[in-house]
Amino acid sequence: MTTQDIKEPEDLIQVQLRLEEEMTQRGADRFLRNTSRATEGNREDQTAYGRTILAGRITKLADAITAWQVAAKEGASGLRNSSAYKLIGNTDAKVLAFLALKHVLSGLSTPRTVQFVAVAIGTAIEDEVRFANIREEERKLYDKIVKGAKQRTSARYKHIYATRLADNHDEWEGWSRTDRLHVGVKLLDILQASIGLIEIGTNGEGTDKALKYVKPLPSTLEWITKKNDATSLLRPVYEPMVVQPRDWTTPYDGGYLSSDIKPLVMVKTKNRAYLEELVSTDMPIVYDALNAIQRTAWQINSKILEVMKTFWDNGTIIAGMPPREGMELPVKPHDIDTNPDALAEYRKAAFKVHQENLSLMGSRISLGMTVDIAGRYEQYRKIFFPYQLDFRGRIYAVPHINPQGPDYQKGLLRFANGKPLGEEGWKWLAVHGANVAGFDKASLEDRVHWILKNEEEILRIAHDPFENRGWASSIDGVEIDKPWQFLAFALEWSGYVAVGESFVSKIPVAMDGSCSGIQHFSAMLRDEKGGAAVNLVPQDLPADVYRQVADLVSVWVKEDSTKGTEDTLKHSDEGRAYVVAGTKALASQWLAFGITRKTTKRSVMTLAYGSKEYGFKEQLMEDILWPAKRSATLPDGSVDASRFPFSGDGFSAAVYMAHLIWGAVNQVLVKAGEAMAWLQDAASLAAKEGLPVRWTTPVGFPVMQAYPALEPRRVKTAINGSILFLLMNQEKEGLDSRKQSQGISPNFVHSCDASHLMLTVHRAKQAGIHSFAMIHDSFGTTAGETETLYRVVRESFIEMYTEVDVLGSFRDELLVQLSEKQKKKLKALPESGTLELAAVADSRFCFA
């Protein structure tokens, strides 16, 4: 089908309903049917690589499942009474085979435990059992929709007619998580025994407590590597739409047109009572913002797709594309059989390589799926993305490829309805180009100047991105941060240079909050010091809170390098001597390595979301020390001390640095710490009474934080003849008081940034903007409309914190829920500072 084939609205409705059908598990029958036709017509060579092999394996797996069903039915009562047989003993074996294989293959995208994959399979099976009857009944509904839509006169009425007819729900008593586990494990067992493809590995050989992982066999990896075009088996359930999604008017009625796929709910939660409460909640701004974002029309950027697909097909490692081959395992020590320490060290190193390879494989699969979906939807002039909320009100796109995805997905997408750049738009396009390049710490004028300075190189890139690859490496000494978005910018800049201010620009231009969580805490407590650190006040150059914290830490480290503690000698319980590094040595190591804003960035960013000293240590290991050691490790296994001056894996250095960063952020960002401490105390009081924490956001969205108490339960099962004890968390009565306290700070501030985003979209829509690229604390529209959005995003921030005392409202709602005894224990709110919120309107860098 080509773009020219799609002319009338009723055709698009037909296409959308067909696409939704293809997103479902009905794809199993179609997959087998098409392959069978190809075989019968001696056209096997025309099928996609591996399709015939997979079809054969599905058939073989289905036969094995049928054999198990028959054996269980006719055999001993123990088999008939097993949890798995009771639930799927009468389900079509072909469907079970397809779903099991689909989720095993798609589950390879990230390292996943047996529990995770098994429950995913069980959940998909439950959905299939639940919706099988609905889909059969809906064949008549499908025909009725198409026929009725053609009889409507306008596109809008055609759409309304189709969406209302497709609204269909049922009553269903769900399976328990343990039920899903048993079903999934049984199918994994049959799959492994009948067709191979996977093996069950651990993260620690020979230990009972080792996590069990579903791992692909080498032959499976080879198949995935060779198969460049993702098959239907690797396609996600949810994909973009070619007509506008249904508007949300209740928590149950938005998104896709038909019930041929699992219906969406507006808020991703399992709490049905909470969803029912939302039905009667008056929140017009929430619905208006969510629907406005859903109505934004997008399209695939064909030029970006061409470049990406060419490099992907050729196996070129560029612009963040993953390598086709995994890392090699470390060389086994010569004394591995006799030296327990050497064995333990090897296991640790080998596991890290396995994890890295699984992650790389996940990246390969994700990129392949993205290229496949983009290729199939490139033909449509407009595509749309359904959105949902999480329980805090944050907005998330549903399909795999979406405007909130990684750089390569953002680069592939552009607005379908562009706007002429105009007098100011070309400058915002230039600012966007500098931002995605990584030249984003300068003034707005300097960012524009940087683009103009490098215009010749940018135009060469646009003319031939295959030959001129600076977009994927560096330009003028700046290492390109987001290469695919920069390439999309280069193509648009070329259009502007050729046409001028009348050029119709379609790529999203985003303005990001400056350490958003701290911005919100600073605003609610009028913190003049914290507000200045995160650009809530006008300044000539953008403030850099990460650099401020890093500078303070550097002062302390330099002091420790001369005045710190000395190393000490200690002994283990077995009498083995070891050295504990003193702060003098640790400080010297960090000075040799270097302390930059990158060292402190993630810790400062996550402070507002509940991260503390222990979390800082983990972040330093993941972001700084492990990557540094990997890059400093030579082919013979030795480590270049000039590039990695730390002892061991750097753990002691991470503990030391985390302690200093924690001290620094609490000096630079005092009020944020006070607000978080107060929220945690308040949540603890509610938890002591077994109460969830409820509050209403500034835009009227009711939030309920309720982390259930969980208890571990060992489930006995078997795979490939081996008994496995899998640990499952099972809900019990009451709430997890620890999670209630730890979760309140990030959840509260996320509900605030979600409210700001919704209010901004609502006001921007009133100002005439209809194209939105929104990601929590990132606000995007066309370059031609960015000047308007620049103003609206600031005005909305001021409006929200001027008209609503968010902490005071939270306290008042909590007091209604607490007993008299706990009310007396609730501390007074932290004192407010002197920050003038009106100054945000004149701050150029708070959102830029």
C-alpha cells in the first residue's frame, strides 16, 4: 500500500482497524497461513529470512504442547490438577506456541529472569483467553464499523462513529501472578525440550540463591544477528495509529479504535476502585492536555530512515548503533581450578560480560524493531500516538516507537503539520541544533552563533550524511550528543538556508527544564539560593548546579589530599591482612582521575527523586567507575593506572565520593532537602495507620500512593527435568511503610512536573499551538511556534506556584486522613525563602 492509495477517511479507518488486528495475537494464524501459502506455491525463497524455520518451530512447539495437553488429560490426576493444565488445558496449542515463542524472543531485548519471562508469557496467555471470544464476536462489529463509517458525511463523524462502536468491555476475574508463573514456566519447559532456542542460566554458577535467567542459545543469537528485518514475532503489541486516537473522556474510553487488542486505561494501575473514582473526578485540564498531545499528527522522516536503514543493513557502528557482535568473555585464569579467589573474580567478570552482551543484544533488537515499524508507517502522511498517565499524572506514549523514545527514535519522527520559521523561528531552530549537538551551556546568542560558524559543515552533512559524518562524531571540537536529532536538524537547516524564513519546519524544538526536580522544590518553598542554582532567576549565562556541586567537592578533595586520614591495616576473621584506604589516598586518586560536572550530574539530578548517599555510590559505580575501568583495561587484562588510578573496581573511591557529594548538595540545595525530609516524615505517619498517601495535583488530578506490602514466596517448579525454586513476591495485607516513605519525594515532585506540563499544554493550545512533543520536563513544538511556547511554559510555571500552595494543600489533605494522634506528630512545613516567582518570566535559561 502506498500513500497515494490512502485518500478517503473511511479508507484510513479500515486501515487502522486492520493494523490493530495485526497488533494482536491473531498474527499467529496469519503468520502460519502466509508461510504455508508460500510453501505450497514453491515460493519459500520469497519469504523473509528465517520465516520458514520459525514456522516449522511453531508447528513443532504446538505439537509438543498438544502432546502435553493430551497426556495431562488422559494421565494421572496430578497432571490434570496442575495449575497450568487447569488454565490452558483446552486452549489452542498453536496460539500457546506462538505467544510463548513471541515472548521468549522479544524478551531477549533485556536481561530477564525466568520469573519475568514466565509471567510475561502467562499474562499474554491470559489476555488471549480473555479476548478470544470478544475478537470472534467483533468480526461482525468490524464489518459494521466499515460499512457505517462510509455512510457518514464528514471525517469527524466517521471517526466518532467508528470509535464509539468499538468501545467494548467485559467482566473478567484475573489470574493470580502465581497462576501466570506456572503457565509460563510450563510453556518454557516444553519449548526448551522440543525446539531448544533457549537455556536457563544463572548469575552465579552452582549456588542455590543464584538468579535464573532465560538465555538464548548461540544458534538463536546467530539467527537474530543475521535477520535484519524484524519479523512479526518481534513486533510489539502496540504500534502507532493512522487516525487520531479516541479522546479520553473517562478512564476507559481512549486510545485505539477497537477491542481487537487489549483495551487501554487512562491511568496505568491495577487498582480498579481508584479508576472508578476517576470517573466522577472533574479534571478538565488533564483531559484537555492528554487529548491535545494524542491529537498531534506526526510522520516518519524518510531521509533519516534511509540513512539509518543503510547503516543498519550494512552493520555500520555509528551514532550509537550497537555492534552486531558481542564482547568476548575474559580469559580464564590459569589457576581457576585451584584458586577460589581467581574463580570468584572470573565469575564476576564473566557475568558482567554476559550482562553487557545481553544489553547490546537488547539494543540491536530495539533498533531493528524501530527500523521495521518506521519502514511500515513511512507511507502514511499522518501517524498518531496514544498516551496514558502513570499514577502521578506523568504522560507516557504507548507504542514502541514514539516521540519520548531514544535519540534514534526522536530523529525518525517529525510533525506532520509544520510551520514557517518566521523572524524568530530560525533562531530557535539554531538553538535546537546547538542543544542536540551538546553546545548547550552557552547563552542563546552564542548557540546561534555556533551554528552560523559551522554552517558550511552542517550543509555538507545535509547534502551527503554518508560521506560527511561529523553529525555522528564531533563538529568544531564539540562531541555530538544526540546524533540522529542533529542530522534531522542539519536537513532542516539546509532547507532554511535555501528558502529563508518562509521555510516550513517540521522537527520538534524542545526546551528542557534545568534540573527540573530542584526547580519545583525551589519554587514551592521560594528558595532563592536553590532557585538561582537551577536558573529560576535571570542571569547572563546559564547556571550550572552540577558544576557548583563539583567545584565544592573539589575543594574538599584537595583538602583531604593533604590533611586526610592515612591508610590502615586490618585483618579479616580468617586472619588475612588487608589495607583500608584513607581519605588522603582516595582524594589523590580522584584528583588524578579528575572531578567534573559529569561526576556529580546524576546524583544532583536524582536528589529530588529520593536518591541519597547510598544511591549516589551506586550511580558513581555505574556511570563513572565501571566504564572507566573497562576503557582502561588492556588486551592482556591489566589496567592502565594513568586512566584508572583507583584500587580494585573503585568501590572505596565511590563510597568516598558519594559522601562528599551528599554533603555538597545539602549545602547548595538546602530547601530541597528540607522539603523531602518533611514529605518523608508525613508519609511515614500515614503508613503507620495503614493509609495510602493521597493528594490532588494543581491541575486536579488525584494521586494515590499505595505500595502494597510484599512477602517472598518460593514456588517449586521444573524446567528441563530440573527442579527450580523461583522466588515470587506476593501481596499481603497492609502497605510497605518503607516504600511509602522512600517513594513520596519523587512521586510528589513528579506529580508537580506533570501538572506543569499539562497546564502548559492547556495554555499553549489556547494560544493556538496544536503540535506537541512533551516529555515530563521537556516542552517541544515547531520552531515557528517556539517563541510562543517559550512564553507560555514560564507563565504556566508562575501561575501554578502562585495560585496553589502545593505543600500546604498536600498537608491539608493529609490531615483529613490522619487520626488525631498522628496529626499532632505532623511537623510544621519548612519555612519559605524570598524567591520572587515573577522573575521566572525573565529567566532565559530555566527552560531552554
